[in-house]
Amino acid sequence: MKILVVGASKGTGALCVKSALARDHRVSAFARTPSKLNLEHERLTKVVGDFHDAASVAAAMPGHDAVIITASVSSLSELKAIPDYFSRGTRYCIDAMKASGVKRLIVLSALGAGDSKPHAGWFLRTVVINGILKRAFQDHDVQERLTEESKLEWTIARPGRLTNGPAKGRVVRADTPDAKVPSSISRADVADFMVDACTARDTIGKTFSLGG
């Protein structure tokens, strides 16, 4: 399978690239500065592009079998400058996928977005979702809605607090919004879930809360 990883230069995106290569996929690492990805491989192509430029996304799309969207802001000031950061780029990806006939889409959201918000703990709901990261969660809601309405073969991942370190290999996943999962999970485990979802037919059309 040939996978386009959007937001591939760091964090969960970079780990998705590594995970996909480890599973023998071909990977296009799409980012504004993909040179930051400290990885070289014969099945890896680094693509300079902008998640928020429709033409850039459209140019990178043809020839892929699946798309993983992990693009995220690096600071609150970036989110303030681009309040529709997640939804705008996701819309461009969906449009480009439809134009190029690419059907499989995996989107990184967050635990507490969409219909999982009422089931979040008091601190997460009050301090984070409705406070510090209110703008981000509002846009994740739009991003999820666009994904669900896209008519593509989509999967949404909603991890809890992301941690660094190696994958533990014991991801707890739930496809109902009221199910309880551990409050944190390593980025490496999230990356493995997202890459595996590219080929897992039983994850299509579902949203998963993730902990580990």
C-alpha cells in the first residue's frame, strides 16, 4: 500500500511514517519542511507541501491508496492565527482524495471531541476542552463532521493525552463515545493504530477513543 502521511515531519506523523515503513508500505511524508524528518528509506518519499494550500495537497494526492492526517499546531498562537487549522486542511485533503479516487482516510482528532465530550472527565471537559484548548476542540468537531460526511472510507482516532516513548503494544480502543479508556497513550501506539487502520476493514466508518 502507498500511504500519504500529512503532517509527517514530527510527533505522531513522523512515527506514522516509521510504523508504515516497518509494515512494508510505501510512504510519502508530506510537510512544510519534511527535511526535519530524520529518516531515509528506499520506500520513503519526502514531499514539500502545505496542509492549508489546496493546490499543494491536490498535487501530492495522486497514486496513493490511503491518507493519514496528523497535522497539528505547534503553539496556541498558530491556532489563533488559523482558527480552522484542522478542518481547513482536512477539507482540502478530502477534496483532493475525491478528485484522485483515493478512498481510505485516517484522521487524528482528540479524546473529548465530538460526541465524546459529555463523557470526558471534569478536568478535561472544564479546563481543557472548554478552556485552554477550546478553539482547537471546536475545530476538531468540524474536522470530524467533514470526515464523517465525506463518503470516503474513513476512520477517526481520538487519543487521550499523548506521551513520548516507545509503543507499549497494549492499546485500549473503544468505538462508542461513552466507553472508558486510559487517559493517556504514547504517540507510537497511536501511530501503529492509525497505520494498521489503513488496511483494517473493520475500522471503516468508526471513531475510536484510544488509551494505553
